[in-house]
Amino acid sequence: MNKFYLMAEKSLTDGTIIYKKNNILTPLKTGELLLDNFKPPLNCILDDEHSNGVMPTFYMSPAIIGKKGFYQDLLDCGVGNIEVQPVVIKNTVTNQEYTDYLLFNILGLVSCAKVEKPDGGALTESMNITDKLVLKKSNIPDLNMFLIKEDTDCIIINESVYLYLKRQGYDDIYFEELDVI
């Protein structure tokens, strides 16, 4: 059986934080094409307090935004379901602009998760705390990368993508092997 992994941005103590400036009301983690709702480029600004920090391989907030080289690595290992759009990240402290990032709109929003919640796992009626993510084998699509419908911040990759990215030496990406039932 193929293994699956949660992939996430690894929090760095000296990392940067970004905020989007335009397309504020446009949802960017839908699993579907952005179509006419999105007007490129996505303009972001670095948080002033972290403007000299390390810029990661990819950000997970305010959207999935990754370096162009990382996108090429995803293509090279067989991921083909990502719509990309240009991104401009501005450092308002130095006025430097970074254009080597892309918006990754992952096409594939899949309901295949069994979410285990701890006691008192709800922050509000519409916001839950997830204790453990388990994938349902029968619902896993034939995709190398996809988003979980139950939580669009969960990027799932298959074992071949995981192994390829590990060989590339990314040390700022968090991977967690998931249970499959």
C-alpha cells in the first residue's frame, strides 16, 4: 500500500510572515480553478517585525505560496494538478520586491479524512481542533498531491513525492506520515 504524508510549512524561529494586500475576499484554497474571481498577481507584504527573516520554501498562509524552484520540483516528481499564478512579496522596510514565488492553487479537494478530535475540540461552532488526521483508503484519489476537504490547510502528498522532496534536501518542510484505514 502506498504511504501518504501531511506536508506543511515548518515554522522557523527566524522566519518571515506575509499578508495578502489584494484579492482579500477571494478564497485561495478551494481545490478548484480560480477562474475570474482572481486578479493576478497576488500582492503580499512581509510583516515589518520579521522583514529580515528567512523566507521559506513555501508559505501556507494567507495561501499556499511557494518558490518557483519548488514548483519545478513538484512538476518533476509528477504533481500536475497545481494552477499557478504570479506573486509579488514586498518588504515595506527595505522596499525590496520578491517575484520568485508563485501562488499554488492545488486542484483536488478530497473528502477522505477521518478527523479525530480531542475532548473539548471545538473553539467555536464552525472551528474545530484536530487531534489526529487519518485517511480513508477507499476515498483517496489517484493524485500525487491534494487538499483535504475537512481542512484545506492539510496538504497531502503520496510517498513518491515525499521521497523526491526529501532527496532534494528541503529542511524547512514538515512531513508527517499518516495512518490509512
